[in-house]
Amino acid sequence: MRLVHLSDLHLGYRQYQRLTPGGVNQREADVAATFRASIDRVIALRPELIVIAGDIFHTVRPTNQAILHAFLQFSRLKAALPESELVLIAGNHDTPRSSESGGILQLFAQLGVRVADAKPQRWSFPQFGVSVLGVPDVPGQTRPELRPDPDARFNVLVIHGEIEGVLPPHLASAERAALEISYEELGAARWDYVALGHYHVYREVAPNAFYSGSIDYTSANTWGELHEERAAGIEGKGFVERNLVTGAHTFHPLPPARPLLDLKPVAARGLTIAEVDEQIRAAVESCEGGIDDKIVRLLVRDVPRHLPRELDHKAIRDYKRRALNFQLDFRAPEALRLHATGAPGRRPSLNEMVKEKLLARPLDADVDRDALVTRALAYLDQAQAVTVAPSAVDEA
């Protein structure tokens, strides 16, 4: 008895301003291609049960293009595996903030997909001896007691939320997530498998409880996710295959549709403008396969305030033209301050302060917090890198 566990598809995710020849945001098309590839892999594995642990879409009101793509891919999956069961639950990105608004996920029930979007649902699949409890992320809901079905041979819990102490501090409560679950309440030992959604990096919570992670890089913290994965030896994004009889467990990596390159950082301390320009050029040219059509970041540390204005902006514009997105991430030298009660501490950067404020600020129901933070930080980066023309006084 095998199941496949996916989560955080974020279909309809948009980033950057580049469009496909058909007029679709390029990153939206990339994520759609990754989802199509994941369906191909699942069909090849032919599991008896497929569970998707929330955030099918990136926004509560996805585009027609994203809805159609999801419908076609779920239809293809059901047609290829007619004996398999497909379960999906709503995540915080799928769930309207007000009860007056309906969600889109019930559309897929017309295909025979089991959907839990407005309230928890328990399904029994006697042909496999499996009971599945699906707990969506719904604001203000009364969460049921997380107990397995004593009459089932196998019990699976599918839940979207934050498990206490699992998410890194900078991600915990970074966005509205109605479900905050303690280890004790989760009770992983009571279940044969717990399929978790919300955290975008593959992560073990207990020997039988896992975040599968997202299928592509769709959060406001892309480079942080990449760093976490490398530090943990994880092969990027993917999904989980689990055998409920033997406990055999496999993480199936999914190559991203768009390569992400975090170039070797440049240390600008003590360098001239020309030397920094040369270091940036060397970092770009050392990239195997080039930067063309890729998502690229180059961190430049210890940058004096005046330096970004004086760099070779013609070359930088060329890098930005070639890559899907080329981000020069300038970091000022750390400024130390003395606290009356303790050791020196670093002053937060403007980007850090803006991000913190936006993560805590109450927003209207139709505002996507991730997109707002990403756009605000991008505007700050552009403002800090812009060339400032000399004033009339200076010219005089």
C-alpha cells in the first residue's frame, strides 16, 4: 500500500515582469511546467493513494489559466490511475479570509477528487484498508481531535499548518496560518503516516511525519530555502513516496523548471569601484552554462553607501537583460551599536525593517502578503541601486 504526498503547488504564482510568447508570466509558466512534470512522475509510480497537503493555488482567486491547468492535470491523473484515490485539502493560500467568499477547490470534486476546504473531512477507502483525515487551514475553525479510525488497518493524517518548533524563527508566523499545532496534539505515533503542508522545505518532523516541501521555489524567501536545502543535503524540491506496509520512504526530487544560481559572494571591502566591477564581471562569467534565462543572485558584501551609484550600470543592465532575473544584493558594512545591558549588536537594514513591518501589518482580505513583501523589497533594491544624477549645486 503506497501513497504519494505532495504539497504547496502554488499554481498561479507570479514573479518578475518577463512574459512568455503567449503573454503568461514566465514564473507562472515555470511552476505550471513543474506541476505537469510531478504528475508525470506520480503516474509512473502508480500509487494507490495521492494526498496534496494544501496551497494548491498561490492566491484565493487564481487566474483562469491556473484553474484550467490544475483541472487538466488532475483530470489526466485520474484518467491514468482510475483505481487510485486523490485527496487534497486547502492551505492558507487557498482559503478565503471571510466566510462569505467561496473557494475554488470544490471544482475538482467533479473529477472524483476528495476535497476538504471548508472543514475537516474523514474518508474511508476499504479497498485499501485506509482511513484519511484531512484537516484544512481554515481561520477560526474548531479543529477536531486528531485521532485515527480504530477500524482501519492504516490511518493517514493530512494537515496544513505550523508544527511547534519546526519552522525557522524567521518563517514562523511570517504569514497567516490558522493552524499552529503542538507535537503533543499532532500525536504522530498514533498514525501510520502524517502528510504535512505549509513549510516549503522537505523536513522530517517524526519518523512517520514529514513536510514534503513545495514543488518549486514560490515563496518570498527563495534564497533562504536554497540555503536550507544545501545545508541539509536535500536535493531541492520534490515529493514523498511512502509504503504504509513496510515503512519504505523515498523523497523524489523534481528539477526546477528554471535554474536558480546563487553566485559566489563578492567582498567589496577596500576595493575600488573598478575592482568591484571586475569582481562582479568575474562572478558572472564563472557561472557554468552562463546566466541566460536563469534566476541569479550575487551578494556583494561590505558595500559603502556611495558604491552602487558608481558601478558600471551598462554592464549590470546587460546582466539583467540576459537573465530572467539578476539580483545584485548589496550589503552595507555591519554597523555596531552598544546596548546598555549587553554586547554590541547589528542594526537591522532598511530591507529587514520593511520586511518585518509588512509581515506584521494587518492587510485587506484580497492582498497577497507574499507578493506584497516580494514587490516592496524589489522596489527597495531598485531604489538603492539607481544612479543618482549630480544636483545643480554640485554641477555649479
